[in-house]
Amino acid sequence: MMTKHEFPKSVAADFSSAVEATYQDLIKQAVAAERDALEAELLKLKKGIGASSMYTQGRWDLIGEFQDIIRARGNRT
């Protein structure tokens, strides 16, 4: 049984936990959407590079590294 002083603290803690859980889900969704959009832009950039040269290969490699980083961050829990 809770005292009249413990009850408001308990309600506040429960409310805080519920709000935090709600926003964590929204933040995770927003981050995942942004990651997908960024990867899509990188793919567009990669497709736009057509000439075969050392410079172009370096850009392709860099884009691939960025994609790997984005994917790896998405797999973290």
C-alpha cells in the first residue's frame, strides 16, 4: 500500500516511462526513415557516376563505405 505522498511520485514515474517509451519508438522510426532516405540518395549518386577512372572508382568505394556504415548503424540495438 502506498502513502498519499508516494502515490503522486508513482503516477509521475509511470507517466514519464510511458512518454519516454512512446518517443523512443518515434525517434527510432524517424532515424530508420532518414537512414533509408540517405542510402537512396547515395545510390542515386553512385548511378550518376559513369566514367571509368581512378577518381570515379574512389568515389564508388567511398559511397560503398558510407552505405556499409549506414547499414551497420541500423543493425545496432
